[in-house]
Amino acid sequence: MKSLTSLFSASGFMPHGHCYLWNGPLVWTMVSSDFLIGLAYASISICLYLLVRRIKLPFSGMFLAFGLFIAACGLTHFMEIYTLWIPAYWVSAFVKIVTAVASVMTAIWLFPLMKRIMRLACEVKVSDERRVMLEDLTSKLRAKTVSLEAVNQELEAFCHSVSHDLRAPLRSMMGFSNSVLDDFGDKLEPQARADINRVINAAKKMGDLVDGLLNLSKLTRGDILNVPVNLSQLVSGIATDLQATAPQRQVSFVIEDDLIVRGDPHLLQAALVNLLTNAWKFTGKTENARIEFGKKDEDKAFVYFVKDNGVGFDMQFSNKLFGTFQRLHPEREFPGTGIGLATVQRIIKRHGGEVWAHARVSEGATFYFTI
Amino acid sequence: MRENKILLIEDNSDDEELTLRALKKGQFSATVDVVRDGAEALDYLFCRGTYAKRNSKDLPRFAFLDLKLPKIDGLEVLKQIRANPATIYLPVVVFTSSQESRDINAAYSYGANSYIVKPVDTTQFTDAIKQVGQYWLTFNEKL
């Protein structure tokens, strides 16, 4: 067994420099080239090692083998320099064997990995395409948001001008019609007086419609809050107010306690006022009027309801119920603009819910909503 | 005793007529001067232009101010009234169709004494004017 030190000894071989006849320029070219190659390989293999450690590349085993192979290659070149003067050819051969093993291993390891590498490259391409598509969608969404904000602003300006411009002529119509009645009423025929009263009432009605429309649009502009709202408390408050408007009416309110939802308190108040005012109004002719507010469990969702035992409506017209200005009862029996339920629907929809109703003529109506 | 004067700053001739009739119904012992745009309102109050000969000490007891005025906007008129030491304490009652909160906020922030939305209903309109007139002419102490 040759000892390590004897491996390094000359052992009768000639230094490699003899092959170059110790030609100065030739020797130094070989030396400098081998040195640079060796240095480069060393640096590359160190980089690969650091990369694998830091980034956790896929196929890190293969990269490490590759790194080892490069390091070994570098070492062979340093050995070339060494054997120029010291003919330790057995050491050189040993290093070459190591290099050979590393290269062959890398090559063998690489073949089966080709498929995986190609698939990975494909996935990267797909993911890049998706990113581009996502960016495109995002910019389209941004553009849409900007245009929607512009529409909202136009709507605000429109409401602002309606606020001013529609009311003034109505005021004139009512004002001067009343003036005619006040100043010349006694000189007019009863028919004339009646006709002028119709003008006045029409102007009043239009004023209510304008107010209703403005409120409807005001309620659905702007940001919607998302906070806990105690519906039971709201309903109790509204019930008290309604009772105060007509203390002589006997209406029993049955309100389920502690029904709390998430939403905008201002909007939900408006929706409940509309629903309860309707219930109050349409039980106006009912003895023992009863208005209930509560919650039903139905298929995982909570459904809230306002129920009354008033005059009800015919279900065959129920699709018109929530239309703007739609009415199912004559004005003279039950006054109103027909905009209350449209308002309720818009509010509930803004909260992501649905509203619907069931009723029987003369037996009352129940309005359901989800939030 | 100096006669009580009310200044009506209003561009709409129908509203002007209805306001004057309502004031007459209130039977106030006051004359009403009417100006029909923002520039004329400031000329009147600062005694310049066509109103250069007006006595600057002869200020109205209060003014009705509409917001939508030609030439100079109602809010701008209000701003200038409050900026001028001669008129800084003049009671200004904003009397307008607009119920928009941004108008209400702006009016108060520029120093309006009160903000009244012109009712469409005639009875309410007349009542509002009579009450405003009575308050500023009878109850409120003159400066």
C-alpha cells in the first residue's frame, strides 16, 4: 500500500515541463490558463453552493452534484500546474477519477430530470401569462371604477340641481293658485275654485314625488357602513313615533328582542321606517291592528319580517310591489307616493339581501328580507 | 325713528312676488328693498355703483339671501358681507330651495344667521316668512 506521502513523491516520473521542453512562453501560457480556469471553476462552484443554500432551488441535489463536478474540474487544472514541476501523476489521476465520477453522475442524473425541468418552464410561462392577464383585468377594473365615480358625481350634481330647479316652479304654481283663491275666490264659480284646488294638489303631489326621488337617490349614493345594528331597537323607536302620530289608534306591536345585524344604521332605519309606516297605514281601517317584527330561521339564512293584519293586497300584482311609483291601492283610500318599497328594495339590495312579500286580501301582508 | 328695512336678495321674480305678499300678510312696519343678483346686493350694502348715494349707516334690519344668484353667487355675497366691517353683523337669513347638506354647511361656515329651505307648500311658505320677519324685526335686538 503506497502511503500518501509516497504518492506525492516524484517516483521516477518526469515533470510535465519537459514535454514543453521548458519553453518559457509555452510553459507560462499553460500555467496562467490553467490557473484562470481553475479559479473560475472554483468561484462558479462556490456560487452554486451559495445559491442552493440561500434560494433552495428545485433539483438541489443535481445542482450540488454539478457544483462538485465543477470543483473537481477546477482541481484537475490546478493539478496540471502542479505536475508541470512535480510529477505527482497518481494524485493527478486520482483527482481525474473523482472528476469523472462526478461528471458521469451529473449527466446520468440530468436525463430523467429533463421532463420535469421542461414542465417547470411551462408552468412558469403559464403563470407569467396569468399575471399579464391579471394586470390587464386590474387596469380595466380601475378604468371602470373611475368612470363609475364620474357617473356618481354627475348624479350628485343632478340631484343638487333638481333640489333647486324643480321645486321653484312648483312653489310658484301652488303660490299663485292659492293667491287666486285668496284674492278672487269669492268671485269665482265653485267649479273654478275646485279646478284651481286640483292644480294646487297636483303641485303638492309633485313636490312629494320630487322629495321621494331625491331621498331615494340620496340614500343609495355614498358609502355604506358595516357596523352592528340592533334592528329590534330601531323598530321599537319607530313604533313609538308612529303611535305618537295617532295616539287614539289601538295598535299592538310585537317586537322580537335583540335582533342584531351588520349594516348601515341610517339606511336600515330608513328601510324599517318605510316597512312599518306601510304596516301602520294599511292597518288604518283594521280593528285590533297588530304589527309584528321578528326573525325566522330558514335554510341557514336568517329572514326578518314585518307582518301586519291589515288590508293586504292581491298576490297576482306582487311583481309590481317594488316598482318605483307603483301602487296597488287607490290614492284616496291610502295616500302615498309609491316610492317607499322601491326605497326598501334598493337599501336591502345594497346590503346584499333580498326582499319579498306574501299577502292575502283583507288578511294582511308580511314583508320578508334577508341581510 | 328710522324706518325698518328688509333687504330681499332674490333673482326669481315668482319667489320675489310670493315673498313680498307673505311679508305684507305679516303686516310688519317695514319697507322691503329688492335686489336681483349678487353684484347688485353688494353694491346696495356697500353703497357703491348705482347705490353710491345710499346712506351707509342705513342698514336693513335683516336680509333674505337666496343662494343661486346671477353674477355673484349667494355664498360669495355672504362671505363679502362678513368680511366688511360695515356689514359684518347684518343678520342674514339664507332662504333657498336647496336642502343639500353641502350648501347648509357652507352657509353656516360663512356666517349665515339661519338657513331656511323655501317650502313648496304656500301656507308653510307664508308662515315661514311671517315668523322670520317677526323674529328679526320684533324679538331680536337691533345692533
